[in-house]
Amino acid sequence: DTAVSQTPKYLVTQMGNDKSIKCEQNLGHDTMYWYKQDSKKFLKIMFSYNNKELIINETVPNRFSPKSPDKAHLNLHINSLELGDSAVYFCASSPSRDGEAFFGQGTRLTVV
Amino acid sequence: AQSVTQPDIHITVSEGASLELRCNYSYGATPYLFWYVQSPGQGLQLLLKYFSGDTLVQGIKGFEAEFKRSQSSFNLRKPSVHWSDAAEYFCAVVSYSSASKIIFGSGTRLSIRP
């Protein structure tokens, strides 16, 4: 039983397209996140939601729009994809705000 | 602003040897500190965490870490590494002021020499 699952695992798309990544957690956690990991493995938070409410938006271009239909799901929609968006995107969830996060397997996005 | 520094980009140790990965943090109060491990092609897994109390914390897979306030450090150790420990290791901190924001270090890649 996967705790935090992301789909798809790989995504290859052309510049200018719009794409979505889905995330679901079955841990009953209140807090969910999106992180971006660049080619140098650097991890940077993008968004954080608590009980469907956006609480952190880390200066991410507004082409990125998270959506949380319920507290078990946090999807990421990206408009007008650019080459620089190529990265691995991780969804994570946490039972509280203390930072102990459970991560999904990641979605490797390649923009060509 | 809070930050985490991992000074070693890449470390290679022999199988069976001891390991210490360094982590320094910058934060005014006592932070919540974590070590995560990322195996190739995988997500991150929590190894251990420090919130308060005993400064030596035990984690999974035989890892431990010691919080030293005077040195602003939270180094990860293992007495004897196994080939399966080869991975990327991330130190992380969470602040009280923005408790949902996990700040990661840049990572240390661990290679194991047979």
C-alpha cells in the first residue's frame, strides 16, 4: 500500500504545453507539499497546504497552480511549460507542521 | 533566514568503514532537525529526527546523529557502512516561525568502495 503516490512517474512534453501531476496520500495527514529537485539534487519547496488551505507559496511562477480538492490530494498543474521546468517534482505529506514528511517517488518532468 | 549547509558534496568510504556526514544549520532558536536519504530514482525517506531532549538520536538502518548546539551541527554517523547505504543524504531543518517549511541542505552523495 503506497503511502504517497504520484502520477505519472515520467512525463516528457514539449515547450508550451500544459500538464498536470497528481498526488494522493492515504496516511490521513493534514499537510501536503510540492518540492522541486533540480539536476544538482537541490530540493526547494514550492507549495504547502494544510487541510486544503494554501499556506506556503514560495515565489513560484504563476504558471504553476496547485489544487487540493480534499486533504488527501494535492495536484500540480503547470501551464506553458518551459525548458527550465525540467526537474523531478516530489509530493510529500506530514502529520503535523513539524517537518517529518513522507515523500512520493517523484515525477521526472522533461520539457523538450 | 534559516539555512542548512552540507559541506561535503561527495564522500566515498569502504564497505565496513565508519561514516560521518556533516551538517551545519543556521537558526536562532532550537530547530527541528532531520536527516533524509534518497536512493537512486526514489523519493526521500526519513532516517532520524531531533526535536528536543537527548542530543544523540537513533534512526533506522543503524544511523545516528548528534545535535551540538555550540557548533550548530547535526552530523550523521554510522559505525559500519554497507554497500546498500550508497545514496544521497539530505540534512533538513524546520523553523517554528514557518513550521510547514522544510529547508534542505544541498545533499551529500555517498559512494561505497567494495
